[in-house]
Amino acid sequence: MDLVLVGLPGSGKSAVGRRLAGRHNATFVDLDELIEQQVGKPVPAIFAEEGEAGFRRHELEAVRSLGPADTHPELRRVIATGGGTVIDPRNRWLLYRGRFPVWLDGAPEVLAGRLNRSANVRPLVSGRDAVPTLRRLAADRRRFYAPALQISGAANVEATLRTLEGRLGDGPSPEATVLRADTAIGHVEIGYGMAASAVGSALTRGEARRAILLAEPRTWDVAGAGIAAALEAEGWQVERILLPRGERAKRMRVIEDTCRALARLHVDRRETLVAIGGGALTDAAGFAAATYLRGVAVVHVPTTLVGQIDAALGGKTAVDIPEGKNLVGAFHQPAAFIADVSFNATLPARQRRAALGEVVKMAVLGDERLLALVEQEGVAFARGDSRPIETGAVAEMVERCVWAKVEVVTADAREANVRMTLNLGHTIGHGIEAAAGYKAILHGEAVAYGLRGAFAIARALGITTAERAERVNSLLDRLGLAVAPPVVSLDSVGQHMATDKKHALGRLSWVLPTEIGVVIRSDVPPEAVAQGLAAALRIAEAGVR
Ligand SMILES: NC(=O)c1ccc[n+]([C@@H]2O[C@H](COP(=O)([O-])OP(=O)(O)OC[C@H]3O[C@@H](n4cnc5c(N)ncnc54)[C@H](O)[C@@H]3O)[C@@H](O)[C@H]2O)c1
């Protein structure tokens, strides 16, 4: 097996790694030394000549050059990473999957003392006051180190080695967690094949006495049954409640049935529900959790890409009534959000494609790496190819969207407009969705139409470039999103937008793309709106209907 050491500068990765490898007759790989060999320059020279971005490129190459994980049960290779190696989701996917990651943790004061005594130059820490710098790095990077086995507080190399050797039997696992964080909107975990163990840990944290799983028939088959079996094997008593599939779960009658099932199971206030399914299931089960006994804890395990990047995160729950979709709901933050990207493998093509409409929106908000990622991998994923799931591309998409949402929702307490930026593409998108009666068009598909409209408006107002609009529109073309005119009339879309405007007290605020992000404008003239609608509805192609 390969053991991977991660942690801040000064945590002893090289010293511990070298001694551990020596004692077990394993090969020691120091990633910084490997980079120096491959580039032919010392690390400080790479930083000086190519900047941090240049160094990170070489670092990714070095991680890739490690090749596949060693599957031999004995310790064969010890890899000491640089302090910042695991910031890049690609490195984490390669280093954590099939390998045994270990986090050497320590107090910033202790690490700073070691760094001051060391002859090595650390480009990101040298020349500054090390303790505050290390404290800031620790806060920024904790979520990247936290999936690894944590060894903290060891007094010296020998003590660390003894603890580590006692845990070698844990070994690598077939599952991988690439991000773990406690956030203002709940505990967040992202990974591959880790849903059952993450649910078990969440239940243990919540001091649950049993596992109450809520799913729908399809998500029970593709995810729930496996989670239940794994929990039972761990000794959990498992209860199961099935809701109807898809949007039919989001009805008041279903909430009543669900709450009655909970009451028959004598579920009390201290228990935790586990919602396993797409956005419809987590919306409905989340609403039941918000209201049963005036609120019980819920763990969300989204099984669709829409759920993993959006619906199950942020605490909004809702059901539909005949008068409108999502009209009844509550805010109820999940105790934990567990995104296991392996569930996307069985997702129908249309669901995959529609979800990418939301991912493109998140990228246009200002994540250039996400935009490039969808450009490279989106078409294959939409087609049903499982490679982007296996290579970590989907995990990176999920992580980027999730973390952007965590930051937006956290910032929102101070800055009301920030959360609103998430509505990019939604003004026209909602109009189209509503005009189609929320049936013929999926939400992500509607957002894609709305994105085309928002770009047309931004062009008309001169706030984005033709190149930027062309780049995003051609990506939507290649993904097969918002390509054909939607089956709705311009009039009815306009009417639904007018209703939204009334709800917004007459001021429709538009989130519009610039060249690198978005701006909010409430002064968009009617001619520009007309151009946006024409572009969204593909009216030039279809003729006015
Ligand atoms: N609360 C929020 O903030 C929020 C945000 C966005 C969307 N939503 C809501 O989410 C819902 C849409 O979510 P969705 O797109 O996940 O739809 P969904 O939950 O209806 O699931 C779509 C279909 O995929 C199936 N499915 C789910 N997981 C699967 C898997 N792993 N493999 C195979 N099939 C699977 C389901 O059975 C269903 O037929 C809407 O009701 C929307 O209002 C809520």
C-alpha cells in the first residue's frame, strides 16, 4: 500500500515519512524532491521564476507521475506531500483514492518553532511571522486535510511514528473522502463510495440510537439498500420509509403519510432522519424533518447531481400545492450533507445534462477552472460516460459548486446581494419553467435557456464581451442544453415574469454576466429584456410564435 502524509509546513511529514519508510523497508517519496528532480530546479527557484501557479502545475505533474496506487497489503511506499499539495482537488483525488492518507496535525506554535529551527526554506511561510500565517493556512486547509486519518499532538517524531504504526492496519479503503468540513450550513462531506460510512459517522455524532432512512423506490435501489446493509453490518437498527418517486414526493399528503410513519415508529425529538434521494426527495423529507415534532435532525444524502450541487445544500425545503411549486416550505439546515459522487453513475442522461445547466451557471458566477472543467468533461458526462466520475472530474465539479454555495450562504448574513447572484439565469428560466407548468422542462434546462437570455441582455448593455457570450453559448450547444426552442409561448413566459416582478414589488433585479463574474442590475430597459427573451426562446431560429 501507499501511505500519504499530509499537513502544514513543519508538521514533520518528511522526517516522519523517511523514518517510517526506513523501518518498513518501503520506498520514501518526498514530493518536493520529486518536483525538483523533474523540473531540474530547487523549489524556491521555481517559486521565484514561475510563481506559485507554476509550482502548482509541476506539483500536479509530480502527483500524476506517481502512477496507480500500490495495492499490496504491506506498506510499500510512503509519500510526503507539500503543505499545499492537497488544495488542488485533482491531487486529492489521486492521493486519497486507493491510498492511505494520514494528516500530521499540530498547533501552529509548535510547527512555527520547528520551521524556525529548520534549514529548509518554505516559500509560503518564510520571511513572515510564522504563527499567524500558519494559523490562517490551518483554517483555509483544514477541509482538505480532514478526510485523512488525523494524528495530532504527538510530542516528537518517535511518538508520531509509534501512533502511526499502531494504525497501519487501518490501511487504504475502497472508498475515498476528498473533502470534510464543519460549515455554517452543516457538516459537509464529498467523496466516492463513502455514503454508508459517512452516514454512520453522522448518526454517531448525533448520538442516534437507530438509522431511520427515507428514500423513494428508485433511490432505495441505487443507494438506500446498500447504505442500509452497511449500517446493519455495523450493528445499526435500520428503519425504512419510502416516499413516492420524483416530484410526487413533494405533496402535503405525502408529508402527512411520512409524519404518520415516523409517529408509528415512535421517532422522538432526539432522533436523526436520513434522506436518500434527488432534490425532490430531500425537499420533501427535509420538510417533514423541519415540521415533525417541530423539527428533528436530518442528514441529506443526495443521489442526483442536482441534489449534490444545489438542492440538498443550504437548508431550503419545500413541497408543492396545486396553486404553485415550492409554495410551502421551511428553512431547516441538515446536520450533515453527504455527497457520494458514485451515485451519479446510474443517473439518466437527461438528468445529467440538466444538472450541468446549473454547473455552467455556477462557473459563470466566476469560477474559471469550473468552466474549463465542464468544457473538457461535460459532454462525456452528459452522454452517460462514467469516466468523468472515475477520474474525479465530477467530484471536483461538486466540490467547487458546494464550496461556492457554502461561501455565498455564509457571506449572506452580512451581504444580502451575494445570495442573489445564485439566481443568474433564473429570471427568464423561472418564466420558462412556470410557462411549461413545471413538467416538460427540467430546472437545469430552464436555467440554460435563462443563461442564454442573461448573456444577450449583458451584450445589449455592453457589460460582457462577445467572446465570453460565445464561449458560454457554444458550451451549452455542445452539452445539448437549451438548443431547441422550448415548448412555451413568449406571451406566457412574459406573464410569469410579470408575476415574479409583482412579487418583487415592481423591481425585477437581473443578475447579469460580466467578463469574469456577475453584476446585479435593476435598470434593464424593456428593449434589452426583449432581446434576452428572444435569445432564450431561440426565437430567431423558430420564428416568433
Ligand atoms: N431546496 C433547494 O434549494 C432546491 C434547489 C434546486 C432544486 N430543488 C428541487 O429539486 C427537485 C429536482 O431534483 P432532482 O433533479 O434531483 O430530481 P428528482 O429528485 O425528482 O430525481 C430525478 C429522477 O432521478 C431518479 N434518481 C435519483 N437518483 C438517482 C440515481 N442515483 N440513479 C438513477 N436515478 C436516480 C429519481 O427517482 C427521479 O426519477 C425539484 O423538486 C426542485 O424544486 C430544490
